[in-house]
Amino acid sequence: MAKSSSNGATNGVASTKTQQQSNHLSYRAILFMALLALQFGIQPIVTKKYTSPKIIKSTVIFMQEVVKLVIAYVGISLGGVRWKDVMSGWTITSWLRLSLLPATIYLIQNMCSLLAYQNLDAITYNVLNQTKTLSAALCCYLLMRKKQSMMQMVGLVLLLMAALVMEKVLPLAMLTSSYWTTQQPIESDKVSLSPRHFSHGVLPIMVASFLSGLAGAITQKSLQVGNRHALLFTMELCVASILLLIVSFVTSEDGKHIQQRGFFDEWTMLTIVPILTNSAGGILVGLVIKYAGTVRKGFALIFGILLSGLLQSLVDENKTLSKEEVAGGVLAGLSLWMHATHPYVASSSSSNKEAPIEKVSVASAAGAKGGRKSRKED
């Protein structure tokens, strides 16, 4: 009985220890997050330099999915894993459930983001758009019951502040005590907002933010809980996205432009450069979600904003790394440390409750055995 109780306690401690280890960042996760931050940082530079403003956007997105599909296929083929093992358990139904759904969600998210971008000022858009990481944490809890500790929630709030400081939405002076002790002049001018501002601006970007977290949580559940191969899942998403784009070409404005101007209008040989980097970024997103989670993907993207500012200051002599970007980078680093080193630990009360039950069952078995023995002696 003592041995059984000790085994139950040992199992409870082992499960808690396993959960703690799974919440910590592995070296592989850190590597993929660093690479994603680098890609996110250089993407605006190469896109602006090698992509014509007049190019048909859907053709670029279509080719990105094709290139991403090829890279993922080559990665699996050269990765030392047999295709038979990768495709084990794969069905059309599982593809529809696990890949077509998030691909459709991403498509709706992009449409909502575009609508909001056209009806909101840049500051409002950036503020509301930075709630994606909070949405990811909420959706991970709703779908996977993945809870956040108090320190992790504080880290997420700090990450949001870091993004808003980098975007110069929050003034840097807000981080000092003098800002709050000094009386600030109150603006008396009232800004009247039309119902369209909410229906075509605020509401779409909030929906887009939630959908981003929802799609990320679905992806994380498929990769971590369902143990889907990350590159196979990338291929499935690519096929779903390509099919959705082909359907959209029939009715969209871009489809009409392709018929009139041709698919590769305004393309050059160097247009493939941002397509390659963006495709690599798409694959890295899947790897980061698998090994670090969709919430920590948000940390990598915030560091990418800092790297983008740093790289632009190196490329363009007229631009320098601002104090806001440095302060935002420090806040992001602090928030990542808080989130990575203070994971949520499940209460051991449930494992403690199992021990008495186990004792009762052992005692009952012993009693039954003793009863049978006494009957034999009789």
C-alpha cells in the first residue's frame, strides 16, 4: 500500500515536472524564434526594394504559397524522415479539418484587416492590431486549456506596451514617474466618430485580431497535441490557400486584372527575393508554433520590429534607431524573460486526491483477499 501511494505521488510529481519542462523554451525554439524575428525584420526592406507598387498583390501571395509548398516538400525529403511515417494517419478528412479551416480563417482575417486599414488612422489600427498576442493566449486557453501564470499575463501586457512604444502610440515619457505626477493639459476638443468608424474600422480589426489568435491556436493544437509534422502541415496549408486563391480569382478584382494585364505584370527577376524570404517566414511560423507556441510567436514578431528599425538605420543614412525602438526592445526582452521563466504550474491537489482513492482500493482488495482466506479456513 505504501509502495502504491509512493508511486502515485511520484507520477504526480513527474507529470508536473514534465509540464514545467514543456513550458520552457528549448534551444530549437529559441533558434526558430530568432530566425523568424530576423525574417520579419528584413521583409519590409526587401519587399519595398524589389516589389513594384503596381504589382497585382494576389499573384505575389499565390507564388509565395507555391514556393512555400516546394520548400516544405524538399525539407521533408531531405530531412531523413520517411514519407510513410510523415503521412501516417493522414486522410482527406483530417486535411479538411486541420488545414482548410485555419486557411479559411486566415483569408477572412486578411479581408478584415484590409477593410480596417482603409477606414482607420494608422495609430488606431496599430493599437488594435497589437492585441493579436492576447487573442492567441485567450484562444489557446479556450481550445487547449493552456493557462497563463500571473507573471506570464504581466509579461503579455508588457509585450503589448513594447509594441505600442515602438509604434510611438504610447509616449516614451509614460515609462517615467514624472509623467504621471505632472498635471497634463486636458484636451477639450471632442472627436465625433461615425457609426462607420466602428462597423468598418474598429470591429473588423478586432475580429481580425481574434481570428489571428484562433487560427494560431488551431495550428498549435494540430502540431503539438495532434503531433502533426510541421512541414507536412505547412504543405497542407499551402494547398488549401492555393485552392482558395484560385477560387477568388474568378470573382475578385485581382482576377480581372490578371486577365487584362497578365499574371506576371510588373514582375522582375528580383521579385522572387521577397517571395523567398516571406515563404521562409511562413515555414518558420509553423516551426515556432510547434516548438514555442503561438503566444511566443508574438514575441518573435515584436523583436522583428526592433530588428527592422535597426536594419533600416544601417541601410538608410537618414534613419536612425529611435529611443522608442530601443525602449520597446528592452520591454520586449523583459516580457519574454517573464513569460519564459514563470510558466503556469498546475496544482498538485488533483494528484494528491488520487492517493487516498488508491489506498482505499488497495485496502478493499486486501480485505476481500482476507475474506476469501477466512472462508477457506472455515
